[in-house]
Amino acid sequence: MIHERVVYPIREEPPIKHRRAFLWVALAVLVVLFSTRTAISYYVDSLWFSSLGYSEVFWRTLQFKWIAFALPFVLTFLFLYGWFAALRRGCREELRNAGTVVLGSRTFELPVDLVLRVGSLIVSAFIALLAAASFMSEWSRFALYWFAGSSGSGVHDPIFGKSLGFYFFTLPALQFVFGWLLMLAIFSCAIAGLFLLLTGSSQIFKDHTYGISTFPWRALSASFAFLLVVVAFRTWLGRFDRILTDYTIFGGVTYTDDHLLLGGALVICAALIFGAAIAATNIVLRPRVSRLVAAPVPAVLCFLVIQAFAWYMTSFIVKPNELVREQPYISHNIQFTRQAFNLDQVAQHEFPAEITVEAADAANNQATLQNIRLWDWHALQDTLRQIQEIRTYYDFPDIDIDRYQINGEERQVMLAARELNVEKLPESSRNWINEKLIYTHGYGITMNSVNGFTPEGLPTMLLSNMPIQSTVPSIQVKRPEIYFGQLTNTDVYVKTRQKEFDYPQGETNSMTTYEGNGGIELGGFLRRALIAFDRDDLAKLPFSDDINPESRLLMRRNVFDRVKALAPFLTFDSDPYIVVGDDGRLSWMLDAFTTSDSYPYSTHFALGNDQINYIRNSVKVVIDAYNGNVSFYVFDPSDPIISAYRNVFPQLFKDASTMPADLRRHVRYPELLLRLQATAYGLYHMTDPVVFYNREDLWTVASEVGMTSSGDQATQPMDPNFVLMKLPGESSVEFIEILPFTPSNRNNLIGWIAGRSDGANYGTSVVYNFPKTRLVDGPLQVEARIDQNAQLSGQLTLWNQQGSHVRRGTLLVIPCGKALIYAEPIYLQAERSPMPELRLVVLALQDRLAYGSTFEAALRSLFGGEVSSLTSEPSTGAQLSKTTIATNPTGQSEDLNTLIHDAARDFEDYQRLTAQGKLGEAGQKLEQLKSKLNALNSRRK
């Protein structure tokens, strides 16, 4: 039969041409728009970095990113497209035959070559784009490798002898590069397989004849050999993963790894190289399928044999004598985990935890007693929102604890920044002018003593109101505006023709104009339009009459957005805190950390969503709340990771010695670090491998009954508590952060860890171990003692039945002398009021529990001594109260008859109030009577 051969030329009909032209134009428009948007975004970012004095950081980062993008893109595209081209060229005849289709009496020529040419271009470009984007997202990994220098060369692992620099910088870069090569090898095999199917050369599987072209088979053999070589190098590199692997008992290389699997991995590497050589023979010899099938067999056999030997060694050599076999490797894990989390620098002391009143040594621990924090931060936050927000659009997002010099003494205080939340503006006020030009900033802070209460149960304020009123002459806020904070999530424009709202003032508002130099100058119309395009404000900003060339854009005003844009490679604490400088300016301080998951032989612990096995608090960040200036101070120059980053960005980091002295006084031990170290120390305080293996002395962070995010009471691990106190054996008061420990699955205390914040001791930590010969009550046990106190629990029950809600604050555990003091405030909150008021203070020692309606009353009841109040007009909060405890009084400041008379009067008042059913007031009178009787009893002794 004679077939009519119809050949369809590549030339297309005009409508198809037009359609293709339209598609190319649309694609070009999309590319231009994307490129334009990206270019404008880079332009605005460059202005923002320049406004902060970090333009070099921006351009250097951009340089690293584009090198990390361009180089992999070019190499990936050239490799894949070149491989496509080579296969098309080698299979030209076969592809032409594959494109011939016979339908009845007609033969059609399909444009297979054209489809492959266009398809290879698109596929290669797409895969190259994905690979380049992946490299670009990991630019810091390669920047560290390039600039690491000798960082991390001081410590070497005990198995491979590699330095920290290898694990921190070289290994991550090699892993990423070999992952990329593996991807290329897999795609090259897939492309060769595609051509094998298109050319019909796969028929060789069926008839074993070689009339068909062997080029596709040679190409597949080359690709497969390349794949085996890459897998061999990946296997060699994978040996180092074993020193980073966690197991049930410990982490790192095990006995079986060291004696079999690490050497076995080298054998598998050799087998893979041998298999690659077998596959490569198909390139020079006549291709045989049997060679491709046989190529991976040596490696597979080696793997199976090695795994069988590993099972035997683990089951019959290691398991029966696990402690003996694994002991040196457990020692390595203990040593390197303690180094990675700085636990090897923790000083250890014994703490007697005695139970008597005398052991508390109140006379020599006045500073500790005067600074016991009775204001629970949740309760204080709710109270401030009622008495200090003033207007509904203000909010106090957080409460900070710090220390300040007040009347010549170091005192512990609590601070809260009054920020403006535009989301709380009335709906009728939610417009562009109000949100962008008028309501631009929060105003001021509040400060109160940690244990000061007015007679109404409210905090004793040191800084309050608007404009700010200070009861302490040495603390003055001269620049109270907060343009940068935790709730400042929107852009604003300042130095405009529109006056900004400053603070409410009676029936009117006080207005102001920004006087700082922060932000980006908007300039002329073109610059303003470009900025508006980037900030999605194109409809309003370029055409507003309130904007002038001197107006400025304040963007990235949230402190987290700000620091993460400048240093995305650092991990930041979630709790920035506000500081008042000597010059009256407000600044935010934020702790920054370097972390890694590749410290050799160190166990991993959870940090947020990540698993890390190394951390250093290397950097302190300061953000000016008015101008938005950001400074990064390096406090741990020995950290190899921050040393490498300083090589990358020398302009970004400053030495800690350059931090202003008034800010340096407020540096503190980070909560995140202490919490993580406490978790690790609970296991890794055991340095004896035998004790560690048996988990004989496992600790956990003590639990407490605390308030959850939903407002319910629940048992949860204690949060670190900041305390101004004198450490045992020390002569001066320090601002420290403490966490108590309990034995695993027990409630009694076993020790406590303290992070130190002041002077030369900054950044060090100390652990105090309790005697193991007796039980020391933990927080849950003290809570149970409070619940079991008949008189106290009865009072709380009555309050809960009178239209009010009893709210218990956080129980604090505070070392004092040679004893522990437990303190818990109890608040009363009306059902219809969100404002809690202090009603009782509970204090306890190991064998004694006392409470009172005031802190002084509770102290008198606990110590059986006298408390003389040195405050004047305490109800106005004009001065910070100061309490002095005399545990062995000799003078009589009050007449004995007066005490007896007052006690009798209190008893009469108690009987009268009880008869009237005023049980709450009766309880207070009973506490006053008890205090006077204790004082009388003390005088009698």
C-alpha cells in the first residue's frame, strides 16, 4: 500500500502567530512588572538601611544574595540545557523517526525536535530558578563559610578530630552543595530516561538486539555513574551526621558507630565508586543493561552486610554490656553538651535550705526582703489597663522588671510602656489621616515598686499619668513619645503639615510635631511615588497636601521587624524591655543569640520550632523608641559564629565597651537562655557517666500553679524570676534571675540556678544544691499548705462567694540567708471589674506560714519582730516604702500599754464586724490583732 506522506511545516497560521505573540508580550509584561516591583522594593530598602547608617550592610547582603542566586542558576541551567542539547543532537535521527505517525494512508511529521527544544529551555530554566532561589535563601551559610577564617578552631571533636569551624561553617555548606549535585544527577538520569523512551531504545530490554542506536543508553549510563559518584560523596559526608544524632540515652557517635558503621560507610563509598566505574564502562563499550543493573549491587550488598553486623554487634556485644561499652561515648556527650550550652562554666555551691526563722538572717538581708516582688505581672497589667490607659486606644502589651537607683538605693521596679494601638481607635476615626499622620505614637511609661501598694490595693506608682509625673527626682522621662515599640505595626508619616496627637489633656488633646531624624525623607514627587508604590499607599501618599519634601516615612516600627530586617541570621528573645536612660530617653533592649544544630557530640533541645545544640547570648540590641536607631553590641566575642558574622558585616556590630554606661546598668541575663540552660542542666549536671546512664539524679524545672494564656489556673513549669538580692556568700546586692529545680516526677526542691546580670559577674551563672538528706518544699507543696490552712482557705472561700473572684498571684521562691522564703500575693477581683486589688500577702518558710493584709503585716507575722515604716503619706504613693526587719529587738518603740489597748480594740472590732456579717473586714481586723499579739509575745521573750 502506498501512503500519502503529509509533512506539516513548522510555519504556523497567522492566528496562531498572533496568539503566540500575545503570550510572549504578556510574559514580558509580567517579567517587567515583577522586576520593577523588585527594583523599587530594593530601592526603598536601601533608603531604609541608609537612614539607620547601615547602607553597607544592605549592599553587602544584596551582593551575597545575588551571587548565591546567579551562580547556581547559571550552572544549573547550563548543565540541564546542555544535557538536553547533547541528547537531542545524539538522537536526531531517532527523534525524527519517533515523530513520524501513520494514520490510515497519510503520514504525519510531528515537530518533536521543536517541542523538546522549547521544553528543555523551559524545564531547565524552571529547575535552575528553583535551585537558585534555594541557594539565595541560604546565602548566610555560604557567607559564613567564606568569611569564617580561623573561627572555631580551638575545639576539636574526639572522633574525627575536626574543629568547630568545620561543623559550623564547612559542613553545612558542603551538605547544601552535595544536595544540589544530587538533584542534578537525578534530573540527568530522568532526562536520559525520557530520551530512551522517545527513541524506542528501551526495546533493548525486550529483544536484546543492538540495531537500535546505543547513544541514549550511553547517556543513561553516564548519568547513572554520575549519580553513584554523588551518592558516594554524600555517604562520606553523612558520617559526620552520626556525631550530631540524638539517641534515647545520649547523643553522638556510639560504640557501634565507632567500631563498625563509620568504617563501613567508607566501604560503601568505595563500593559506590566501583559501581560508578561499572556503569561508566557502558560509555566506552557496547552498552549492556546487565552493567547498569550490576552497578549499585556492590554498594547494596555492602550496606546489607554492614547492617547485619551492626545488628549483631548492638544485640550481642553492646546491649549485654551497654554501660561499659558506651561509657567513653557518654563522657564525650556530657562534655560537649555542657560546653555547647555553657554549662561547664556554671559555678556550684551548697545551699543549706535551713528551716528556722533565724536562718533567714533578716537583719543582713534587708535588700532582699525590701525587694520581694508581690505584684504578679498579669495582675499588674490588668490594673494598669484600668488606671493608666486613660484612653481606649492605649495599651500595655507587656510588663518588664528591672532595677533603678531610687533615693540612693538600688531598688527593683516594674515598668510598662504605654503604646498606641490603632486597631482600638473608634471605627469612625479609622481613616488614612488619623492612622498615618495624627495617631503616630504611644506616650510614656509607668513605673511602680515591686511590693508597694496603696490602702486600696493598687500599685504605688513612681512614674505615671500623662504628661508623666515622677515621684523620684532622679528618674525623669524627657522624651516620652514611643514611635517604635511592640504594637507599632503600621507605617506613619511625620514632619507633615498635620499636627500629631501627643496625649489627652482634659477635654482637649495635646498636639506635637516629630523632632527626630529617624525614617526616610520623602523628598520630591517621583521619590514619594516610588515609596508609595512599595508601601501600597499609591492612592493617598503622592497626592496628600499634608506631605511636604521634609516629611519622613517611619517604617518597620515594630522592634522585632526592625532587628530581623537588619540581622535575620540572629535569634531574638521574645521579650524586649523598656529602659529609661539618664538623659530621659526611652530605649528598648533586646537579647540576640547565635544558635546552631551542628555542635559535635552535643544533644539537641527545642527552641521554638527548631532543635538546636548550641547557643550563645552574643549580642545585645538597643532600639531608640523615638528615632528608631538600632545598635548591636557584641558581649561574647569568643563565640565563633558571631566572630564570623563580624567578618561579614564589620559595620553592623559594636564592642560591648562602647555601650553607654546608663544602658549598660540595665543589661540582664536573658530569660530564654536561663530557661534553656535549666532544661539542659537538669540532665547534664550529672557528669558521672554511670549516674547519667541510670538517670539516678534527673532534675526538672519546678512546677507552679499559674495563669495560662486563656486566663485559667493550671500547673505549669515556673518562669524565671528576677530578684534583687544578696547571693549567699556575697557582700553586695545583685540583680539576678533564678529558677528552682525539683527531682524528676517529684515536687520537693533539690536546687536552684541563678543567672547574674551586674558588673563583672554579668553572664555568669551559679547553681546552689540543696541537701539530699531532707525534703525542701517545692512551690506546689507550699500551694497545698496554703490551701490546707483552715483560716486562710475559709477567708478565700468567703470572698469567692461574695460576688468577687479570688485571684492568686505567682508563688515566688526567694533565697534569703540560709533559708528559702516563699511569697504569694492574693488579689480580690470583682466579677464585673477586670481590675484586681491586693487583699492578702502570704509568706512562708519551710515550717512556718504567715499572712497579712499588707506586706509589713505578713513580715511581722512571719518573723515575729517589728516592722517600722519609713514612708510618709504611703496612700499617695509619694515615696517608695522601705521595710526594716528586726529579728532580735531590744528597744521598745511602742509603749506596752498602747499595744495591749490596740489589741483589745482590734478584738472588739473583730467581734462587731463578725456580728454584722462583714467577714472580709473582720478578717483584716483579725490579722491586725494577730500581729499585735505576736509583737507582745516577742517583747515578753
